[in-house]
Amino acid sequence: MSLPQPVTRRDTVLDPWIDTYAERTHGLTVSAVRALFSVANRPEVVSLAGGMPNIADLPREAIGEAIAALIRDRGAQAMQYGSGQGEPFMREHITEVMAEEAIAAHPDDVVVSCGSQQALDLVTRTFCDPGDVILAEAPSYVGALGTFRAYQVQIVQVAMDERGIVPQALREAVAACRAVGKRVKFLYTIPNFQNPTGVTQSLERRRELIAVAHELDLLIVEDNPYGLLTIEGEPLPALRSMDDERVIYLGSFSKTFAPGFRVGWALAPHAVREKLTLAQESATLAPPVFSQFAISTYLHQFDWRAQIVAYRDMYRGRRDAMLRGLTENMPPGCTWTHPTGGFFVWLTMPEGLDSQSMLPRAVSARVAYVPGTAFYADGLGSRNMRLSFCFPSEERIVEGTRRLGEVIHDELDMLRTFGIDAGTVEAVHRDLTTGPAPDIT
């Protein structure tokens, strides 16, 4: 009996469907953070890269018992289809959470989403056509930049300082776009403990931004996943609390409870809320009903405010460990932000160093970070990196900064050994990666 012959593949095209994809898929790229996961999650590597919240202190056994009772007593509802806008009781709870940041909201104006990332996707889909302009901080959240690119919009990033977006830079960006006929759809901003810099907009700066938005007839999308996680002082009033017609507010339970349930929301003016609900129904029919029941159970039966205080204390220790480690281990010429909450520190290295090209050597030294270029739409950020202090223990954070400091020291020594002028390297890198100023025509 003859044996079956092996089938020989004759196709030579890696992806036979390449010519049938929609044009907008060309803007889809792998997240710089996700690309690091396989390496950064190895136990021998100290990962200062990911922004995973530390949920070890949650009362998981008690929460598990409460969810088991939920399935037993209300499973017929919790495991069914639900409302495209989100369950009424969930929206009620969300308004209670937002009240902690001085937002007076009605549940009717809340749209529940699969995390705030989906809320941002719905907002972008609702407002933007290909070629429209979205303004964002420079630098800005890598996940937001990916969403905007997927909808084929042009991202114009606006300068920020230690108090947040610079109002005059915002005016100039809007004027430049409108002068060449571009439609500016909204300003995207993370006012509290910004991702990636950790910078918080001051109260005065928030009022200035609202004034500029009125002056320029500009919509603001306020993304606020970290606002309650302040570790110095009390939470500042949200931009939404200062203007309920010009600000769409995005929130999430991923940082204050647990990300695995994937529940976020958008608070929007009434007419916008209706559009977002229709967009949500076309995307998912309804946001995850069981997750809404589970989180509502947690908020109703547990002291969630006390849990947030516990998170603050824990993150304060980790933030302090990172700042201490950077002070002890970074070479002269390095600077970093001093976040008053949230998850991140933004490190700037001396001229001539490139965080992207340095990353393989850092991983070999068993430490990981996210290169700064991931947070810019135009290739800037080569001297920067985002360091996350939310997940590793304090001891691991200090060890990670020690390893990182050694890598940066070695990079500087290599430049000196070869007699390379750091400023020249920086200028050449800038020319190669950015070229001329972005064309907004």
C-alpha cells in the first residue's frame, strides 16, 4: 500500500487578501506596549513598561462570593442581552463615581462601553471623516494615537509644559489647521497624571483650556482613567465639571477596580449621547451585561472609596520607590517628571541617546520600558521613555532603575569612546526620523 504523498504548498503570497482590505487598515499598527509583552512578562525581566494596575489588594474571595450569589439569584438577567446604552443601575453608579471629581451628571447622558478605549473609538467614529484633524498633547497615549490612525485622521500634537497643554500653542495649532481648510474635530486630552508623562493640568490651566475652547468653538474629549488615583492632595475638578456642553468625558473602572471586566463609559451632551448609543449598538448590540452586574454588585456591597484610598497608598509607595531609584541610579543629564498620581514617569535622557535603539540592550540587561517615539505621531521622542511604577513591587522598581541606569551609563560611555558628539547624533537622528515640519495642507 502506497503512503499518501505530502501536500506541497504553491502559494507565494504571504497574505492573499492583501488587495481586498479596506484602506483604513493601513493605519493599524502593533501597539508599542503590546509588542513588549512577550519579553517584559518574563520573570527575570523587571518590566517598567506596561500600565497594568495592581489588583492584588482587592478582596477577591469576598468579591467571588458576591458574584457567585449574583449568578445564583440574578443570573437570568445578568447573562442576557442588555441595553445598548448600558444598564440603568450601572449608569446610576457611574454618576456617583464621577461626583468624586465635581461632575454633576444625569444617568441618561451616560453611555456604557467596553472600557474607555471603546468609548474613544465610538467618539472618533461618530465625529471624524478621513482627513479630519484631531489635536492631542505632545506626547499622548499610544492607544489613542492608534485609534485615530485607524480612522484615517490627521493627528496634530500640541506642546505641553509642567502644567499641561499650553493654551497659546493650542490657539496656534487650531489657526494653522483652519487656515488651510482642515476641519479640527476635537482636542483629546488626559488632564490627570497624563499617559505617558504623569503631568497633571493645574486648575488654572483647566480654566484656560475651557476658555480657549469657547473662544475657538472647539470640542474637548477628556480621557480620565486615573483621576481618582491621586497620591498628593485631593482630586482636581474635571474639565467636564466646568463645561457640560463642550466636554465629552471618558471614564473607566479598569484602574479603580479591575481591567478584566472591560467596563468604561462616555458622558456626553444629550444629542451626542444618542449618536454614541447608535454607534455602540452597531458595534456590540450592548456592552457586556454580566460585567455591568458584577461591577454594580461590587460598588453596592463593598466600600469602593476605601479601596481607592488603599490603591493610593500602595501606588504612593511605588511612585516614591521609582523616584528614589532614578535619583540614585540615573547618570547626569537625565531628567524626569514628578507625578502626583497615576502610573507613569517620563524620563528624558541626554542628547545623542535613542531609547528605541537602546531597548534591545536594556532587555538583555533584564529591564523593559516603552520608547518615547511610541507616544508621538511624527517620530519625536527619541530621547524619552515611559516608565511605569504601578505593577512591580517597590524592591523590583528600585532594581529596575539600577539596571536601566547601568544601560544608560554604558550608552554614554560608548559615545565618548568613539568620540561622537552627542548633539550631532541628536541632529542626525531628528533629520532621519522627522524630516521637515509636518504638512497640514
